[in-house]
Amino acid sequence: MPPTYLIVAQILVAIALIATVLFQLHGGGLGGIFGQTDSVYRSRRGVEKTLLRLTIVLGVVFIIFAVLIVMSS
């Protein structure tokens, strides 16, 4: 059985990852699905760029915790 602190840490990272993804989808709208060019080819600035980087970091940390949990069991 893996240590409890790893499981709790992974749950907290998963919640944070879900929150960052949901915050990114806030301004997206349905335009990108139907091919509107203004939403497809725009660059990320400010908070969007920070959320993107935070999502990448949280995803990597989530995978690391998953590997650690599998290795410890």
C-alpha cells in the first residue's frame, strides 16, 4: 500500500489541475469548435499564459506522483 501522503498530494494536485483547466476554458467559447479564425490563431498573454504554464507544471507533477505511487506499491 502506498504512503498516505502521496495519495493526498496527488488528490490535491488533481484538484488544482482541474481548476486550472476550467479557468482556461472560461473565455474560449464555442467559436474555436466551428473554426472561427480569431479564436484559433491568437496568442496567449498575461493570465492565460500563466495558466497554461501552471497547467503544464501541474500535469508533470501529477504524473510524477502517479509513478511514485505505482513504484511504492
